[in-house]
Amino acid sequence: MKLKKWHVAAIGSFLCIAAAGALYWFMMKPRQEELAAVTASYEQLDNEGSESNRQAAERRLLKAQNDLNNNTHKLDVYMNKYMPNLQFEKRDKGMIALWNEQIYNLVPTVERFSRDPNPNVKVITGTFTAPPPPANPNDPLFSQEWIRYDMGPYAVRGDFKALMKNIRRWKDCNRLIVISPPILAGTSPNLVSSYNLTCYVAPRSVGGAPLPMAGNVGGDQPQ
């Protein structure tokens, strides 16, 4: 199928929708850094600056605090929608929670959601996997702010409009899914859309102090 310009624009816009959740987290760090810089400037002017400069710095500080608070609220909404409740400050309990998430929730959730209810879409490839979770609570994974899972390929058949809806619906999955650029083959209404799925997980807290382990545990599970 030869894609028209509006086809390409539509695919691009849907990809942006699918990735919007992932990009949001990267907005938080600049806000936090801005607040730190404005706070430092305000404290310096409060001690040494003129009254007018101090008042201007105070307004900037208040705005930065409000912006950070608003973004934090939005982040909480995203976390509750897309993220499992994984807390790794207690590494042993966090490890068990991750096992439960990967084994009982992550893959089954993505597989269930991949079964598009649209009668004009037929799923061709939709079996997903995730690597085994770590069996050592001191694994470096528990110190990561992001965990990435390459879930595997996904392919569906249908007409162009139905396939675009299929791409867009991933934003409603209750795990944060980002898709690769789709590859279209064939002609409508029997187009085939193929792309890869990646799931991103952000723990609520990263790993605390490493746990003392008896002997050389390697990959053994704790008793």
C-alpha cells in the first residue's frame, strides 16, 4: 500500500499519543532543578539583594513551587493509572512484589489487552514474554528508576481506520506501553500492521541498603 501524507501524519500522531505517558516523567526533573535554582537565588537575594529584587525572586519561587506541585499531582495520576505499586526500599519484599507483578500481572495484562474487541481487527501475533525476575535482592535492577521490558512483536490485520484505532487504544492499557513505528503491508481492508511493544515500569521507590547475604549466593533465591 502506498501511504498518503495524511496516513503518515495519522500514524505519527498516534505514536505520540502512545508515548506521551513515558515522556511525562522526563518533565519532572527539569521542574525540580528549576525549583532548586530559584530557591538558591531567592535565599541569596533575601540575604544580600535589594527589596525589589527579593520580591521578584519570591514571585519566581512561588511560581516554581506551584508548577512542581501541579506536575507532582499529574505524576501521581499517571503512576496510579500506569504503574504497579512496586517499592524497593526493602529489597526482599520488593523482590517478591516484582515476582508477583511479572508472573501474575504484567504479561497476562498485556496479552488480555492485545485482544482488540473491534470485529474489524484480527490479531495475527500477540504472545508476549518478559525475562525472569531477579532472584537476588541485591540485583542492580532494584536500584533502577526505570525497568524496561521488551514484550515482543504484535501484528494485526484490518482496514486502515481500524488499525489506527488499534494503535491508539494502547494508551488505555493500565501498563505504560510504547510501540515501535508500525510497518504496514498489503492493501485495505486486509492491511497488516506490525510493531513491537515495550513496557516501562517506574518503581515508587528504589532499592535501599544491600542485604547481607550468607556465602556466595549468585542467583540463588533467599530462604
